[in-house]
Amino acid sequence: MKIISMVLVILILSFSLCWAQKTPMEKAYGLYFQGNMKEALKIMEEDVKENPSAKTYYFIGYAYYKMKKMDMAKEYFDKAYQMESFYKPVVKK
């Protein structure tokens, strides 16, 4: 009975540790939505080097936009659009 209890405790702890760990991008998105753009940018820019994705380019662009760095924002918005047309810029008429 003690062995079964110990095994259950170990399994529960190992599963809870797995659920608690976040990927770098999950951490970056969390920081982004908390308004910590500089820290989010560090993680996203590092991750996008290894795993380029339109979504990440878009979020990087939007972080720069929120920081009022329009040239950088445009650069990353353009990269997102080049990968996926879904990220097409909205043009006001």
C-alpha cells in the first residue's frame, strides 16, 4: 500500500510540474498582455530566429507599435504579411 501511495504522489507531482512549465512563447505572450513589451520582445525575437512564424512577427510588430517605434513595427508587420496574407495591413480610406 505504501508503494502505491508513493507512486501516486510521484505521478501527481510530475504531472503538476509539466502543467506548470510554459514555453518561451507562452511566457512572452503573458508578458506582452501584462504590458511588459521589452521583456516580451526579448523572448519573441530570440524565439523567432529558431521558429519563424507570422503570428510571432505580428506580435513583435504590435509590441513595437505600442512602444511607438513605428519603423520597427512596420518591419515586423511586413514580415508577418509576407508569411501569411491573413496579416494584411488595414488601409483606412
